[in-house]
Amino acid sequence: MPDTTHTKYFLHEDEMPRAWYNILADLPEPPAPPLHPATKQPVTPADLAPLFPMVLIMQEVSADRYIEIPEPVQQIYRQWRPSPLYRARRLEKALDTPARIYYKYEGVSPVGSHKSNTAVPQAFYNREEGVKKLVTETGAGQWGSALAMAGAFFGIDVEVFMVKLSYEQKPYRRSLMQTFGGTVHASPTSLTDAGRSILECDPANMGSLGIAISEAVEIAAKSGGTTKYALGSVLNHVLLHQTVIGQEALRQMEMAGDYPDVVIGCVGGGSNMAGLAFPFIGEALRKGLKTRFLAAEPMACPSLTRGVYSYDFGDTIGMTPLMKMYTLGHDFIPPDIHSGGLRYHGMSPLISKLHADGVIEAQAYYQNAAFSAAVQFARAEGIVPAPEASHAIRATIDEALQAKEAGEERVLLFNLSGHGLLDMAAYDSYFAGKLQDYEYPAEAVAEAQQRLPQIV
Ligand SMILES: Cc1ncc(COP(=O)(O)O)c(C=O)c1O
């Protein structure tokens, strides 16, 4: 019986998960392996060693169902974990829907998003291996600020290549990274061969996550081992670290006396969706449940709904391993929408595989529709969502309205992956009617397909 009185479901610190959940243990078939960009053979741990510490490389390929969270990481997690699960009672009322809406709120981490859940273990494992410096990319700055914070905790220097468009749109995330001691560059830069090659062809280039990844990977690869690379999404170990979200939510839904019919998340590289959904997907696969999983993405960067499922590079220049994923093409330059964290050409191989297998559905939304949902949510629940998370809210509201039309009690659970208090310029643009709705053209996807790497 669903609880009729409470609004939030809190777990005690002692009830925080002690291990991450690895969905690879429950998949009927593993995703295709990543391939070396030159030889096109499956990558080996030795190939990845210049970029990542060995523990993370082993997590990337592990098939163990649970991987223990080191005590120093748990200690830091305890500052904001377990995060609350809320029942959106006032939003339900505003929508006049029979649906019951729950959300897991990751904006309670110090930097305001789920990205800290993986930044902390990544910095920890690097410190354990004696790494002095980490280099990374960031879109809206959520990931860069989480890693800069984690670097400050573990005494590691952090250098961030921030997509130039976001560097200009979101100056306070840049200040946040600098507050934690991080060094921030507007990418593309003239500091790397990758950046220079882009600027030579297009001096006004406003950057993309793919270009920023190329710059960061180049710095790490040429450092002779002193600097490693950290990625904020896409890879198996990043998604693994986020599964604390869903494991907590499973128990909190039990406290609420309910179980979701639909689990919803926005997707950029796939990590917050995976974090919430994977523990529920594992349960659905093991118990044969009919739970639906819905990934919400921008119409301007529709990797799952318009992309092709194929091997492609994770970056623009072609330095990363080839991953089998839904992609818009590695040279995709996204339109300048405000959800900087969703402007990525590819998608996590795990989320891609689950989408290809029909486990995860996907839906694309225009940014004005996402902002209108965000404003409706903020007025009912009092939390201003990050523009990225607003896509999940749009999906949730649409589901709740469909449930109303069908006269059906649907239980919805979404991931509120971050707050938008440093994204108010985006809200200003929305209120001023300045946001454009882009639809990424099908011809551009077809054209990009011609340039995908050939695997024989
Ligand atoms: C708040 C927030 N939500 C979602 C995302 C999208 O990333 P992912 O799909 O890895 O969760 C980002 C990325 O920067 C983000 O900052």
C-alpha cells in the first residue's frame, strides 16, 4: 500500500550502500568490446594504462555483481549520501493526475549534481596510484566542478577543458572549479594539437564535448604518466559508481510502499540514468518484472532516437578507443542549447546495448518544452532543476498526463540529477523567449554515418 502521509524518504548514513552494483553480471549478453583506435582489436588493460589507474581499468571489465566501495570514499559520500527520495505531491496536484510521482534528488551533493558520486572514487584511485594531476573535459561545468572538488580532497591538481560555449554561458561554474583550485580552459584551445587543428579550420569554433575530450586525452597521453585522464560519463566504471543512486532508491521506494512502473532519467553520456535505473533493471531482469525504463534526450542531440548503433570514437579527433554505441558521428558539432551536459555525440555502450535490446526506451524533447516542465516543477516543488534534468521532468510530466487521460494509477520515478542555481542565465533566456528549438536533421546523421570508422 502506498504511504499516504510522507513527502520524503530518508535513509540513515549507516544504510548507505557499501558496494556498487555492476549490471554486467545480470546482462544476458555483454556489450561488444571497445577496440583499439589503430589496430581495431579489442583494447587491453595495458592500452588503457596511460590514461587510467589500473583499479578503474579492472572495474571497466569486471563481471562481479558487487564491487566494494573503499572506506575513504564512503566517508566522503556520507556528506550528502544517502540522498533523499521525494514524493512530488504538489506537482501531482498541479497536474491533477492519478499518477504517483517520485524523484531522487542528487542536487544535494556539494557541487549540486550526481557527478560527485564518480569524481570522488576516481580521484581516490588515482591518488592511491600516486597520480599528481588529472585532466578532463566538461560541458556545463557540473562534472568539472565535481572533479575539481574531489581533487582538492585528495591533493590532486585538476585541469579542465570546458566547452567554450558553456565557458561563456556559465561563468560561475568556471569560478566554482577555480575555487577548488582547478585550472580551466575554454576549449578548443591552442594548447593541444587537437585544439589547434580545430581552430585552424574554424577559428570561431565554440567547442563540443568531443573536442574537449580530445584535448584532455592528448595532455594525459603525452604526459609520460604524470597526468591521467578522468571521464565524467559513458564508461562502465563511471556508470558503476553512480549505482549508489538506484540502490538507495530501491529501499526508499520500499519505505514509500510503492514500486515504479516507469523509471526515467535524462541522458547525455548515460551516467545518471544508469545510476538510478541499473539496480531496477537488474531486478527486472532477475525477476521478470515489466518495469519500463525511459531515457530523455534533447531533440538537438538525439543520439538514441536518431543516431546509428555502430562503432565510433568517443572524441572528435579519434584518439579514444572505438566504442559500440548510438552515435551522431564523432565530428558532430551540437547546436548551442543550454543543456551543456547533454551535448555529446555518443552514448554509453551499456545504455546503448540496453536500448538496442529493447530494455530502455528513448524519447527526444525540444529545449523550450524541457524548460516549461522545469518551471512547472520549480513552482510546485521549489527546486530549480538543472537544464539537463529538465528533460527527465518533461518526460515524467508527459507520462503523468497520459496516465490522467487513461485514468490509470502510474507510478513514476525520475532522477533529478542536479539543481540549476548556476544555470539561471538559461532560465533568463527562456523567459525572454530567446531559446530556439532545434531538430537535428536526419540528413546530417546520414552524412556523419559515411565518416564512421570502418570495422571489418
Ligand atoms: C545535472 C546533469 N544531469 C545530467 C547530465 C548528463 O550526463 P549523464 O548522462 O552522464 O548523466 C549532466 C552532465 O553534465 C549534468 O550535469
